[in-house]
Amino acid sequence: MNNSQVDSNKNAPKKAHKEYAAIEPVPEEARHLKFGEMVATWIGANANNGTWYVGGVVAGAAFGGAALSTLIANPIAYIIMAFIGFIGYKIGTSTMSLTRPSFGVKGSSIPSFLVITQFIGWTAVNTFIAAISISFILNGLFGMPAFGSPGSNTTMIIGILIMTVLHMLSITAGHKSVNLVEKYGVIFIMILGIWETVVVLKQVPFSQIVSWRPSPDKMMPIGAALDAMAAFSLGWVPAICEFTRYGKTKQTSTIAPVIGANIGLFWFAFVGIIGSIGTAITTGVFDPNNSDPSTIVSKLGLGIIAFLVIIITSTTANAVNLMAAGISLTNIAHKVKSMNALWIVTILSALLTLVPLYIGSFLNSFIAFLDYVGVVFGPIISIMIVDYYLIHKKAYNVEEFNLPNGKYWFKNGYNFTAFGVWIISAVIFLLIRNIPLFTNSIGAIYPIMLLSGLLYYILYKIKNINNSSVEG
């Protein structure tokens, strides 16, 4: 943080309950999040339906492959998240505002728009799964058709409306209410999650789960499982600074999110893996289309409490998703107030949740969504890290973030070098992601991230040499 920013922060008036927009630096006196609160926030964000579902999907790699991909891909993603989180802590602005020095003042609106679509998409995924649970509850209480039965769309729409109301309540005061939801919601998640894990393991012995293998046509290659897990966890990176800029200390903004995210991820991915495999053993059929928590809970007969776990975890995870989407919107539309932006993205996510009711496989939509996250955000994250740590040497000037013809304006507001690297990396990812060399080993996402970061650094150095030669 530069001296002028520190001075302005000290002189800034204290504003209670203010939700800072994307390019507004959070002053020191407004940084109230403590270490434990940050841990709880990221446990709540990751102990959710999407984590359970992706665990069920990678169960196609058998227990060993699924566990290995989880233990490798996700910690790497969260260490990367810590690097971005540190930038948010130092500069005090949102994640997408931090794309301005690398992609340009105007150029940052493009990754911001994609981030908004991603987090609205994640909200829709979690909401749809929670609505399935609500449909089973309504079926048990009132005899309404549960998901998958004729006439169940009406029940699902009721479930989506219920979840939308819960989401609105969870973001009523911006990051403060999100923190409150996470802090107390995580207590229920932990209690009920432990119960659910025990019940699943009582249904099917762990030894059977470990030895189970899917049929060859349902087997998922280890590289594909690594990519699925990497894309899932990297999807949280664009949300990290919305919280780390409120952190009281550096450790709160870097170490705490990594601890919380890994705890939530490992736990609920594990539940998803054993739940999906347990269902396959119990029913004799492994169908990744039925890996969603609600269907597994129904088939294993875990009861209404398990459905309530799914609803609670959806609310805690989506509070973070909506926070990230709303603040990213203010990076594009500066005149939209932060709270208004949060309401807008909440309504849009509810509308998007209706889409899976009228299309084909939810699984295919989910896998396509993970591919989208990998191809879009992997290179963006690498470019941001290289730009801050290696090119600008941890020295961004926040006063230039919205300045026409300033330091981060580049050409017409866009850094075409960054966009060129992004496009090249995305094309290469699409070309190599299904090559056996990658699907059967390390996956394609992390190699592409290394390539994009290296390419961006090299092109920057070449550009500097050329500029020096012209000046000389």
C-alpha cells in the first residue's frame, strides 16, 4: 500500500456498515475480519453442495484416484488463492479491480463480466441442488412430486424461490451479514456433516468403498479428475479479495482462507466421494448424473436432516458467490451501488437456476461449466500474479486504477499483451485438454497456467527491450 493511500485511509471518515465498491480501498479502521472469522468464512464457502457434487463426479476415478486428485489439485489452487488474497490485503480493493494494472482500466471489465457469470453460475448450481432437497422435503410433508417425478418442475420452482429468499437474507448487510451467516452456519454444517459422514459409513463399510471400481465406460482418468478439482477450487480465487481486504492482519488474509478452504473442501469432497460410491454399491449402478447430494441422500435414505444440511450449505456458499458477483459488477458499472449490485445478481442467479429444468443432463452442464472456469480463469489468475509480484514488484498505485491515460491505461484502456496471452492460453488448453498425455497424468489446467504466466512475463520483457531501443 503506497504512502498516499495510507494517509488517505487514516484521514477517511469511519462509515459503519459501508460496503466498499470494487475500486474503493478499504481503510485500516474498516478492516475488522479476524483470523477465526476468515477460517469460518472459507469453511462455509467450501463445505457445500458443489463440493459434494464434484466429489461424486471424480468418484469415477475410484476412491484412490478421487482422493489423490483432491489432495493434489485443491491445495495448489488455494495456495494460488493466497497469493491473490495478499494483493487484496495490501491494496484494499476487490479482486477484479486488481485486473486493471494487467488488463487495463477498460480491459478489466471483460474478466469482471466473466467472473460475474461464473459466480451467478455457481449460485445456480448450489441452488438447484438445494431445490432438489426441498422437493424431497415437500414430497415427504405434503405429497408434492419430488425431483425427477412427473410434475416436479412446480415443486422445484418453489424450492428455488425459498432458496432465493434465504440468499437475500444472507446478503442484507453486505460482507457483514455474509460473515455472520458463515460464522454461525459453519457450526450447523460441522455438526450435521459429521452425522452425515457417520451415517454413510454405517450404510456401506469403508473397505468396500476403497476396493470399489467403476465399469470401464464410467471410469474417469486421473488427469481429468485433477482438472475437475483444480477448476472447482480455482473458481474461488476471483472472490478472495472481497474478504481479504477486510482482514485485520496479513495472516488473516492469506493463511486463514487456505486453512478454511482446505478443511471445507476435503471434508465435503470426501462425503461426496464415499456417498457416490456407497450409492453405487448399494444400488449396483454407478451413474455420475446422480452424484448430486440430494439424490444420494434420497437413495441412501438419510432423512430430512440430511436435506437440511444441503440447504444450509447452499446458503453459506452462495453468500460468498453473490458477494463476489455483486462487487465485480461495480467494477464495470461504477454508478451502481454495492448493495444494489448484490440484489441484482441474486435475482439473476434465481432466473438462471430455472434453466436446468428445461435442458438435458445436469451433469453435462456441470462439466461444461468446470471447463469454462478452467479455460477462462486459469490464465487470468497467472497473469495477475506475474504482473503484481514479478513485473510491478508489489507496487500498485490505486489512485491510477480509474485514471484515463494513466499508468494502467495502455492503449485505449486495454493491455493487448495480456489479452493476447489469455487467448493463446485458452486455445492451447482447448487443444490439449483431451490428449491422453494430460488426461492420464497431470491434467491441462496447471500446465496452461504455468505457460500463460511465463508467456506474459517474456512478452513484457521483450516489449521493454523494444521500448528501450526506440528511446535510445
